[in-house]
Amino acid sequence: MSYLNASEMTGGYGKADILHSCTLTVEKGEIAVIVGPNGAGKSTAMKAVFGMLSLREGKVTLDGVDITGLSPQDRVKKGMGFVPQVNNVFPTMTVEENLEMGAFIRDDDFAGTMEQVYELFPILKEKRRQNAGELSGGQRQQVAVGRALMTQPKLLMLDEPTAGVSPIVMDELFDRIIEVARTGISILMVEQNARQALEIADKGYVLVQGANKYTDTGQALLADPEVRRTFLGG
Amino acid sequence: MSTTRQPGGSSAIRAPLFFAIMAVLILFEGFSSGWNSALGILNMGLLSAIMALGVNMQWGYAGLFNAGAMGFLALGGLAPVLISMPPTPGAFKAGGPGIMLAFFIAIVAVLAAVWIWRNLTGRLRGLAVTAVLIVGFFVYRWAFDPAVAAIEAINPSAQGNLGGLGLPTLISWPVGAVLAAGAAWLVGKTALGLRSDYLAIATLGIAEILVAVLKNEQWLDRGVLNVNGIPRPWPVPYEIDLQNSPDFVAKAQSWGMDPQLASTITVKLAYLLLFVVVLAVLIWLTQKALKSPWGRMMRAIRDNEISAAAMGKNVTRRHLQIFVLGSAVIGLAGAMMISLDGQMTPTSYNPLRYTFLILVMVIVGGSGNNWGSILGGVLIWYVWVKAGDWGPDIMAALASPFPEGGFKEHLIQSAPHMRMLVMGAILLGVLRFSPRGLLPEK
Amino acid sequence: MDLINALVAITNYVIIPATAYGAQLALGALGVTLIYSILRFSNFAHGDTMAFGTGIVILITWGFQAMGISLGPLPTALLALPFGIIVTAALMLGTDKVVYQYYRKVRAAPVVMVMVSVGVMFVMNALTRFLIGVDQINFDDGARFVINARQWREMTGLSEPLTLRSTQVITVVTAIITVAALFWFLGKTRTGKSMRAYSDNEDLALLSGIDPNRVVAVTWIITGALATIAGTLYGLDKSFKAFTYFQLLLPIFASAIVGGIGNPVGAIAGGFVISFSEVGLTYAWKKVVTYLIPNWQPDGLVQLLSTDYKYAVSFTILILVLIFKPTGLFKGKIV
């Protein structure tokens, strides 16, 4: 059984289903990437995993435990971390306070975790007294990821972490994400920059209209001429 | 306006039923406390209904929160003073040119400041605007102060103000509407298009200021000295004339009525007739407007501002339009109220009574429904009057278990405040359990 | 000498009263701004909350006086203040439970919330009137002056008098303590930080496991405390009258918006901008002018605006800010 197992998810926001029997699995320490055309339900699939929309069918297990009925907050307690695409920091609070808020549900001492986050993102340590709203786009994303890491999640979910940042910053962010995965944290990520994301992915999911179209390792998908032609622009 | 839409009941019988209940209440008042009292409540209720119609245009059609109805009402009430009072002999000659000059200076200064603001840049701009406004203010006061002093010196015990034009009172009603519309335009121009509650705060402010002007500018309306004897509108007669008319007395006696009672009732009926005519015209116009493409667009904007803006509607401009129109109706009601009272007493304007109570009327009647505003206006006015009458009795009953002494006395004395509690409870109850009001919008 | 006399007159008639009034407005505006940033609506009931809190403080003060308890030179009301805060905070929590909670659940539009706060305003208004009536009440029983005119003259030998009333000193000291405590709470404690987080980004706060009900409850308690303190200080400095407190709503809103609504530092700055403008524009400058320009006696009082129009000052500043800088002097939030 995989670490995260979201199987046969079917559901949507209103009456019409967006997801049709969509399955996502992630192993421990693995990077899984969801790609696909606009409106394929990529973000919706991830939100479903996180419990932000109710499923009609299918179930989600984390480390073998069924969490289908839990609220997002409770899933955080079970070891999930989520980084929204936009509005993912507290802009008028300092970087350090953002991290503290990430650790809000923890009752134990989180100084060690904060130190780990600072090691991972040295720029944040430098700017820890500055308000998050005053940072550049790439630095803000680092704050957002750092905030989610404060609960010491076993599975970190990122919704388009590189949206709107420059290519250089994007490469740096991907490097960081690989580093996070090396510490044993599973990563589930939705990406627009499909080619670059698949390059670092252990597993790739191509979604079309809310259903699995192709599933393989990142390298295999990049090599697949059909996938290249239809989704990666040749 | 509300976010939850509940299924509207069978509205076909709902409206007639509620109006019938209202009629029964008024008739009951007539039989139990006399027709003077019943007609008094009905007349003021109809005026309240007109005010509620104006507020409904703003809140019900467009979702704009006007927290300053009192100000527009008071400003409208200035019209009968300025239009239909007889002129004060010599006042215009003494101070008129000075005051006109002062206003001219004020307008020129403001226009100059606006021009500078638009055409200069940099640090100089702020300084220049400030300088122009400060100099303008002192020049304005130089022209204004002696003129005011001259006017207020004329027969101060009875007049001391500019006086009116001596025109028929009916003319002052539309003028009241125009005055209120002008003030509303100024406020709306600045506060609309920003966050929704900024309009509420700005209108709250303008209302306080307009009433402060009426209280303090003696040259205009004698301030707290009040203006008395404002002429009645055609065709309302005076009681004393009726009582002195042999025809009227004979007719009253032939109906078995005391001539004095008959005269007061005739006067009230005449007002009633006038108010009903105005209300009928207004409801005809508002219903027509609401059902027109313009009204549909207004409601579309209210229900989803973003999508309406995306469809190319200039939301702020529409809001300004409806805000000015609604305030004009409130101003009209203000002028009518002053001609009903026959006097202008600036100290009587209280925001709870003239701003927030009107909002209660609109919401209880049914936001967005013109008939609802009329129902709410009369009904809530009835409850307001009656809560004042019944308050002491209810309080006495509630206080009866307590021993005689300070506490019991305190309870009974505080009975007049019951109506505040009643109004608050009604407003909160309707907003919570029936946000669409008694007569929901279709 | 004349220059010094002029400065003394300005201090006596403008700076001291405006500082005390500004501190009162700032505390009121802090309450409005907190509600705005956490619950996201303009609370029209705030003036009446101040009146209610002050009413309770007055009743408890009378109780203490009847029991013979006093604070010596300090007004007894200061002793009653904590009890007044507890009662007002309890009322706030009750109101939230009975009234506001439902509208948060259905995610009502801000303007509907404002309308609901009007309903609450009516009820609070009635409660205050039941409690303490509509009359003007003076409840300051402490020492009147820190410096009175005679002492001043003996101290300095200046002809121009200066008085410092104890309520003015108490206002400023209490306001400083209150604001310091509030900023410490918001900046250093876990609960305070969670409130700021909730105000900054509600969704992310929920995601981080911050309990919205707790945040809202704490906000109401603090608002109740701020309203009671502001109202009591205003009442001690001037006098208590329920309707005056309703009218304070305008300068308080103006302070909050001028400073940048949702921004606590802005609320304080806004309070002083409004109070100094109001006092400065309605003060009769004749005395100062005669000191400064020796050979000139102005005809009038050299008063820019009659005191009856003091609310016009708040309003004008409010309008100017809305036209030229809707986010306020310190960047506030526009929700």
C-alpha cells in the first residue's frame, strides 16, 4: 500500500462532477507531479486529497489510515501539509511569525523545526524580521513552503508553487523541493511548467477532464512521444 | 437585500392581507382612541412610507446603506421655510448681497483648488491648494460674517432670518427634493465606488452636519429659535377658519358632530388626501422604474456587482443615480413633514427616529418591494407610537412583583425607552428569521 | 514674554485638551478597527457599546461610593473600571452568540453585517437608557487638578494661566498603558499573533489550525474592554450622556479611516489627527493673536469654526481622505 492512496475519487463543487474516478498515489520520500491541460481538474484533485471538497465516491488513505471523512485541519494533524497557490503567506506578519503560525497546532517546542526550515531556506533566516508581504515572489513562496513544513508533515502538497516566478527562481524552488523530499517527506505537486516539473518527478500523472490519462515515472512520460506531442508542446 | 432567498409564500394574498390588518389597526385606533389620533398616526405613517420608499430605492434596489436619511429629511424641510414663509422686510437688502458674495467666493475658491489640483504636480500642488483654501476661507468669512450679523439684527424676537419667498407651500415640496438631491450628489460623488460601509459612515456624518447647520445658522432658519407658522399647503384649511364659517358649522351639526372636532378631522383628512396623491404618484413611478430595464439592471448590479461591472455597466454611476433619486424622495418627505407640522424645529431631528427607524421600516416591509415600504412605514410607525403609549403600562405590569421603592420606580420611569428595545428586537428578528421582510421582493 | 504667554495659551487651550481627547478617540478607533479587521464590518454599535460600558462603570462607582470605598485623589471610577470591562465583555460575547455568529456562518455581505450592527445599536441604546437614563452625569470624584491656575502663576510668574486637570493626566496615562498592553498582546502572545494571522489571511489561518471562534471571542472581549476604557475616560474628562456617545461614532470612524482602517497604529494616529484638527479649528485664537501681534486687537474671536460644527471637522477630514487616499495615512486594508 502506498503512503498516500487516493483512489477512484469522483466529485466536484456543485452538481456536476469535475473528477471522474481519479487515482493518485505517492510513496514515502517520492515526488509526484500532476500535470495536464487547463481545466483538467489538477488543482481540484489535489484539493480533494486535502479534503477541501467532498467526494461522492472514492477514498483517501494516509499511511494506511482512512482519512476520507476528515476536515483539512484534521488532515494537517494527521501529517499533511498544504501550500495554496495564491495568498499563501500572512503579509503583515514577519517571516518568523509566519513560521510560528505554521506551527500553531503544535504544543511541543518547534524551535528545532524552525532551524531546519532556515537551513533549507537560508534567505528566510536573513529576512526573518521582515514582513512577508515585502518579500519578492520567490522568497514568498519559500515562506509559504516553510510555513507548511512547520507541522513536520509526512506529505507536502504544493499547488503550482512556481506560478508567476522567473525561470531562475523556478529552478531554485525545484532544487529546494528535491531537498525537502530527500528528508523523507513525500511531495504531491500540481504544476503548469510540466516539462521542468516532470524532470524532477519520480512519478507523473497526466490528468485530462478529471480522469487519469497517463501515469508513469517522470522520465518515462517525458520520453513518451504521445505525451510530448499533446501536452508538452513537441 | 439579503444573501439568503427564502421561498416566497403565496404573495398574491399576502399583500392584501397585511394591508387589511393595517387598516383594521387604524380603524381600531379610531374607534378606541378617537379619529384625531387615528388620522394623526395614519398621516405620519404615510409620510414615513414616503421616506421608506426613498430609503428602499437605495437599500432595496441597490444595496446602498444610507445612514443619514435624517440629514436629507432635514434639508428637505428647509424648503418650506425658504419658499413659503413670507420674506423678512429688509433682510435681503441688509445681508442678501453679502451672503451671495460669500457663497460666490466659496465656490470660486473650491473651483480654483480643484483646478490647481488637476493642473499642477509635485510638492507645489499641495501647498497651493492649501493656500487657496485658507485664503478663500478668510475672504469668505470677511463677506459672510457682517451679512449674517445684519440679517440676525432684524426683529430678532420674531424673525432675524432671511425669510422666504412667500410662494405657495406646494412649490416647496419639489424644492425640498432638489435640495436633498444636491447634497446627496456631493456625498455620493465622494463616498460611492469605495467600500460599501464608507457610504454609511459618510452619510452618518453629513446628516449630523446638515442638522448642525439648521440648528446654528440663525440667518437661514432661526436655528434653535424655530420657525413657526409655516403656511399650509393648498387646499388644507385652517381649523379656526372652519369654525368661523357658518356653513361648516351647520354641516357639522347636521352630521351630529362637534364643530371643533369636525374641523380638526377635516384638516387631517385634507392632509391625508394630499399625502395619498403624492404617494400614489410616487408608487406609480417607482413601480414603473423597477419593472423597466433600468430597474432590472439596478437589481442585477445589487445581486452581483462584479459580473455587472464585467458586462460593462458603470456600477458607481448607477449607484450615484439611485442614491440621488432616493435622497430626493426623502427630501420631499422632509418638506411635506414640515408643512404638516407647520413649524421647523431643528432640535427634533434625532438619528434613531429619522434615520434608523426608517431603515427598520424598509427591512420589515421587505427590502426591494415598494408596497412593502408603504406597509412597513405605516405599520412600524404605528408600533413606534403605540410602544410609547403602552410602554408604561407594560412596565408597570412587569414591575408589579417588585416591592415599592427606588428600583420599581426606576423601571417604570424607563418605560419610554421600551420602543428602542422593541425596534432593535424587530430589526434583528426580521434580519435573522425573515430577511426578505413581510412582503418579499418578487 | 508674549511669545511664552502665547505658547502657554496654546498648550492650555489646544494641546492639553486635544491630547486627552485624541487618546479617547484613539482607544475608540482601536475598537472599531479591531472589529473591522477580524469580523470585517464597520460596527455601528460601538458608540453605544462605549455608553453601555461607561454606564456600568458609573453604577459600580456609585456602589463603591455608597460603601465608602475610594481611591483617594484618583476617581473611584478607575476602581470600578475592571468590573465594567468584565460586564461589557460578557455582553459582547453574548451578543456575538445570539446575533453575529449566525451571519458569519452564512457568510453574509459586510453591508448586511453593518445593518445587523444597527439592530444591536438599538438594543444597546435601550439597555443603556434602562440602566442609567438619558441625563448628563458627572461621576469624577477625584482631585480636580494636577496644576491649577494659581499654582501655575506662583510657579512661573506668567500672567497667562495654565491648568492641568487630573482627568487629562489619567486619560493619557491609562491610554498609554492600554495601548502598550494591546500591542504587547498582538505582537508577542500566541493568541494575539493568531488574531493578526486571521485578520491577514482568513483561509490560511484556518488551514494552520487557528480556531476562528476563539479569535472572534477574544476580539469581542478586547473590543468590550477598549470601549469601556475609552467611554469611561471620556466621561471622566467631560461628562457622561448616552446620546453624546452615539455621536462620537463619527469622529471615531473618521479616526480609524484616516489612519487606515484595520491598522492599529493608524487608529491611534488618526485619533490625534482628528482631535487636534477639531480643537484647533474650533478654538478662538484671539488671545494668542493678541500676544503675537502686539498692536492689533482683532474684532472677532478669530475662531475658524463655531464649536457647534466640530463634527464637520471630522467629516471634512474623512471626505478628504476618502477622495485622495482611501487606504488612509498608514496603509489599511480594503476588504
